[in-house]
Amino acid sequence: MGHSHDHQHHHHHASGNKDALKWAFIIITLFMVVEVIGGIMTNSLALLSDAGHMLSDSAALGLSFLAMTYGKRASSHSKTFGYKRFEILAAFINGIALIAIAIYIFWEAYHRILQPVSIVSSGMLIVSVIGFVVNIIAAFILMRGDKDENINVRSAFLHVLGDLLGSVGAIIAALLIMFFGWGWADPAASVIVAVLVLISGWRVTKESIHILMEGTPANVNIDKVKQTLLSIQEVKEVNDLHVWSITSDFPAFSCHLVTDTGIDQQALLIQANSLLHDEYHIEHTTIQIDAGGHPCKKGDHCN
């Protein structure tokens, strides 16, 4: 029986991600305070709902930054993978918070539509235009991070895009109130923001639950992986195959390869690992070779 353990973990753009999250967090948090004050002073639900979204962004960015810092802690006997999954827990909390905020905004908007309130449209316009500029800056900072690979940078980027659209909604609502006196435009704009918040919250929650449940990464097709390994001449069967994610950019793999006796097991392991690395970008592997074609016994988790 042979085993292969390839424990290399590529931290793709890790420092760039941390810097992007840190600066976006500072900018978003500072403006969130401005928007809350502006929302209270102008009596605008659109601004307050956008501030609520920004609060979730601020929490998301702060938690993500802590996760990336905390996740670097060394592994121990009780936590053999270290604390890398902390960032997935952070993303899960972010997603739940977004859904809760969206529900609150819907509820508040419903009451505002039934009982309209007077709004200081000029102040609302000024604050929302500043918010639009701030969100463009934050989005640009996060685009420089690795949003395609890292779930937290991606969720933060989605939040900021939602904020950007929320600011556009607040600007349009302020103009409608200013020129036409359409007070309903404010709660209507807040509902649009709430829909965006709900969508991004659902996506992040769904993706983080998938990783916590050790689901197969979206970019990996189990059947194709199996066929790739079966294409190796010495491999007769592939059993007990598992692909899961430790965290968003750390896929892990394990399987049993059934072979005939008398083969060069080390050469086979090297070939299998090379194929997994080159075709599926999987670097952390545990492969067991069952020489002599030992069948799976009942009760084994082979499939």
C-alpha cells in the first residue's frame, strides 16, 4: 500500500487580498457613519437602508480581514488543518446578516409606503452622490484583490456593487422627490436595495454552506476526475473518491487506486498527482494504492 501526501497550499495573492480588504473596510466604515447621520437628518429610508447594507459590508470586510489573519495560525493536534476554515464561517455570518437586514428594510419600507414622511431631498442627494463616489473607490480597491479565487473578497466585492446600485437608487429617488414631490420614491429605492442585499446574502450563505458541508468545488467534475485517473494504464479501479474544500482556495482530494501487483507505486503516485495538479489545480492529495485489486468490503465508504 502506498500513500501520497502533497501538503503544499498556494496562497494566491494573499497579501493583496488582505490589503484590499483592509482599505475597503476603512473607507466603507467611515462613510457608513456619514450615511447613518445623513439618513437620520434627511429622514431618508433609502439612505438608511444603504447604510444598513454598508454596515453589513463593513462587518463582512472586518470579519474577512480577521479571517485571513486568523486563518494563518499554525495547525495543532486538535485542529490539523489549522484555522483556515474560519474565513468560511465569517462568510456564512455575513450572508445571514445580509438576509436579516434585507427583511428589516422590506418591513420598514412597507410602513413608509402606507404612511409617507417628509424627506430633505437636497441633503439626501448630496449624501448619496458622495456614497456613489466612495463605493466606486472601494470597488476599484477590491478589484485589485483576487476576487475570483477568494470567497471573502468576492462577497465583499458583491456587497460593494450592491451599495453602488443602492447609491444610484438613492440619487434617482432624491431627484424625483426634489423635482416632482414623489415621496414614495424613497421607500421604493430602499426596496430595490433590499432585493440586492437579499440576492447577495443568499449567494454567500449558499456557497459557504456548500463548503461547510464539504461539497465538491464548483469547478471540479467528479466523473471527469475519475476518468482522468482511470486513463492511467496501471489503474484498474478508482474507489472512495472525495474532493472537498478546506476553504475557498484550498481544494483537497483523497481516493483509492486499485492496481495489479508488482507495479512501480511511487511512479504511479507521481503521475496521478501530476494529472490532478495540471488538470484540476488540486495540490493537497491523499492517494492510497490497493495493489492486487482488493475489493471494497461491506461497510467501507467506497463508491
